[in-house]
Amino acid sequence: MTIPEGYDIDQIGDALAKATSISKDDFLALMKDDSFFNKMQKAYPELLDSAAKAEGVRYKLEGYLFPATYDYYKGNTLEEVVTQMIDKTNAVMSKYYDQIKEKEMTVQEVLTLASLVEKEGSKEADRKNIAQVFFNRLAIDMPLQSDISILYALGEHKELVTYEDTQVDSPYNLYVNTGYGPGPFNNPSEQSIKAVLEPTSNNYYYFVADIKTQEVYFAETYDEHMRLVEKYVNNTSN
């Protein structure tokens, strides 16, 4: 059973239902079960303590189900399957707990940024630069303005985000709200987690991806950014 990198809980529910005898409804019910979360928090306090304090989250375990291939045996319970995913996240994150403390961040903040980085860039170099763009924005209290946050707020997967979409009333809307938002938007890969913990130093505040090539272009000013948008996004005749 493979959970791809960057899948959110809704997509994991679909993948589980397809690969196993577990129903998506049962999985989503467990994701909203506070007693199960509390049990996991007791088992993995360093991983889940900051998630426990988060307010306004859709699922407390969003971001904590590590994307990987898992063995599923007949007779495995839903709780056993999910615990396996959380255990894998803890195994990966345990290498970085000291680093996270040194950066004066929480696990929730790291996984939140990593979940944005996961979807905004596909190459390691781009991800490390994108992570720094987010830190640069946070430092001046500028909204992170990630379309990924809008799609999560809407509960949709689509290609283009409209201006109207960016006004959606949700704590997950990082066009309107400053800071990190409630929590992760999907379950990120280790590469994206490392990008957040070891970003490439830069002075950029903007980035845009060429919709055809996925090449990412960075800018320090809004004017420069808009020229790049016009060239690589709006001018589709290239």
C-alpha cells in the first residue's frame, strides 16, 4: 500500500479504501477521534505535542501520516495501519528534533511549511529556495500567499486559483491570514522537511513556476515578480 508524497488525509482515505478493506468513512472518523489522537500523543509526545495545541485544524493528524509504502495484512485494524504511519513519521522526524528546537520552531510549524514546499516545487534546489521565501515573508509579517492553502481551504484539487477563491473564509487561507495557519496542508516528504530546516539563504519574496516546464523563477520585488508571471504564466503562446 503506497501513500504518495504530498497526499492529504482525504486522498489517503481514497488510497486506503482502494488498496485495503478499510472504508474511507471509517478512516476519516478515526482522523477526527480525539481519544485516538490523545493515545498517539502519549505514545509520541515529541512528535505530536505541538499538534495537540493547534486550533482550528481540520484533522489533527494531517501532516503526520508519512508518505511511504506500507505492508497491510488481512486482519490489520485501521488503528494499527494509522499507527504504523505515525510511527514512520516519528522515525523520520526524530533525526531533526534537536535542529527544530535550535531554530525555535515547533514540529507543527516545520511540517506546515514542508507541506507547502512539497507542492510548490519539485526539485530540491527549488524547495530550499521556496522555504527561504516563506521565512522571508514570515519575518515581515507578510501573508505566505500559497495557492496550496487556498485549495486546502476549499477542499478542492484544481489547476487554477481565482481571485474569488483567495477570499475564502477559512483559517487555512494564507492569502488573508498571516503566519503559518492552523497546521499542515498535506503529508510532506523528508526532502521538503529538510528544505525547511536547511533553506538556501536568499532575499526573495516572490516565486512563480512556468506552468509548462515547472521551472521556478524567483524575484525580490513585486514588479519583477509580475514581469515573470506575464512571461511564464500569462503568455502561454511561448
